[in-house]
Amino acid sequence: MNELLLGLADDELVIGWRDSEWTGIAPMLEEDVAFSSIAQNEIGHARAVYELLADDADALAFDRAPEEYRCAPLVELHLLDWAHTIARRWLYEVADEIRIAALRDELPVAAKIDREEPYHRLHAEMWHERLKDEPRFREAVRELWPYALGVLDPGQRAALAARVGLDEVDAVERGAHDASFAALHDEMTMVRRSAPAGAQW
Amino acid sequence: MTAEQVWAALEEIPDPEIPVVSLVELGVIRSVDVHDGHVHVEFTPTFLGCPALEFMKRAIEEKVPEAEVEVVTDDSWSTDKITPAGREKLRTAGFAPPAPRLVQIRSQVHRCPYCGSTDTTLENLFGPTPCRSLRYCNGCRQPFEQFKTI
């Protein structure tokens, strides 16, 4: 269970980080706001789950070596174009909905997370509806599909395939990290590493 | 200190992001328990990523120094916890209060806090804080902030 929760929290932290990279440079002002707000929520979810796993959520979030993170490679990818970014958001939200639904009865914080997520899902669905017939977007979804499957435990993947409308393929599993994760980890932990232990903000 | 006194003190703490309502009106004080001179306050965040969380916790501790504040991250808060007085204060300050969940699920009607028109359109699901959306009123041609129903 702890392994599952650590994976969930790491996913939320890292996708929050990646989504926040659009702050200030999204294709329209509304999306600057949307991505910033979604990122803030996702990192808030990560914090709440880290707090279940450790007394010091920051230590768990930022003091581990890169290889100790359990996030799925989907959330690590450094995506620089909008089609891929929206494809990831949509695939991640669908997968996350399946995962959270399975947890919400046994884990109070999962129910709380699930209460906030409908707005992320609405946002992802609105963009999916708008782009679903665009070749570039469809290609991005196909490219990220093996990564999306890797967000979920094998037993939950059929449900994801049914929702997304694609066939199950070999997943890009958790455990190994995408090449871009090292630089992300370095940036993400920079403030923490530069401050003495016990610094107050 | 009695529980009533603790509640009264907490009534005086404004929400840091929307100071027209108090923490009690916002519904984030889940319980106050006083026994043997011991004060225990249970507090639930609105959104888990709310940056004001620590700030509110500290504000409670400063207002009621004897209180032990416990942050509860279960699913006990929803916008239905905002009190009727809190909703009215939000509306008069220009924030459309969240509709009750059951109503919102069945209707997509959003009412302008200024003129009361329901002829409003969504500008952005997301706004300046996690709890708000941006809408535009076609009746009085005024943008406004909508407290999200969750």
C-alpha cells in the first residue's frame, strides 16, 4: 500500500512540476491560469499523501536520490509542445480517476482528492473534445499511450484502454526513469538543497 | 474557556484570501472540543493545495493560544459547508457563492452576484485561487468570480 501511495504522490508532485512549466508561456492567458492552478492542486495532493507516509513531507518530497522516486515516466517527460501536453493531461486524468476511484473508500484523503479532480477532468475533456480530430494530437496520444498505461497497476489497465479507446500494449513501467528526470530532480530540489536544514519560510 | 467562546473567537478570523468571510462561515472548522481546560480544534482545508493552509492554522493558534489545532485531510469539507451568512457575504462582495452540490449537479445555472442574471458564460474554469472560476455576465456585462462547487 505504501509503495502504491508513494507512486501516487510522486506522480502528483512531478506532473504538478511539469504543468507549472507552462506558467507564463502557455498559448493563451486562460491556460497560464489553468495550468498554474492545476499544478498547485496536484502538488497539494502530493503533500497530503506524503504527510500520510512521513512526518516531514518536504523531506520525503525533496531529500531522496533520483532513483528512489516512484513516479511513472509519463509524468516525467519534458513536453515542449501543446499537443503532447494536452495529450498527457487527458491521459493522466483518465488514469488517475480510475486509480483514485479504487482508493477512495479505504483512504479518506483519496476521497478529498477526488472531490477536487472533476475540474481537472473537465478541463482535460474540453481540450480533448477540441483537439481529438487533429492529426498532431492523435499522434501525441498514440505516442504517450504506453506511458499512460504505466501509471496504473496491470489490473486497472483494461479499464483505461476502454475509456481511451485504444488497445493495451506493453506499458512503460515505473521504476526506470526518463532521461529528462535527472535535470528535473536537480531543479526541483535546488531550493531545499541550498537552505540549511530547519530553515523557516 | 468554553466551546462557545472558542467558536466566537474563531468567528473573528477572516479567510486570508476572501476576508469578507470568517473561517467559521467558510465551514473549515470541523469541530471544537473543550474538556479539562484542553481545547482541541479540528480544521479542514478547502483545497489540499491551498497555500493559506499554514497561515490559517497559525491564525487559529494565535487567536486561541490554548488550542491544539489538528488539520484533518479527510473528505468532510465541501462547499455545502459554507454557512448561509457566509454565502450572502460572498455574494455582496462580488463572489458568486457556490450552489449547493445537488442543485449544481442537476443544473448548469450560474447567477451573476451583481445583477442576479443567469445569462452568464464561463470564461475560465480556473481563476486566481484554486476555489474560483471566472465567468462573465451578459446581463450587466461584468466579469465575476464564481466560487466552485465541490
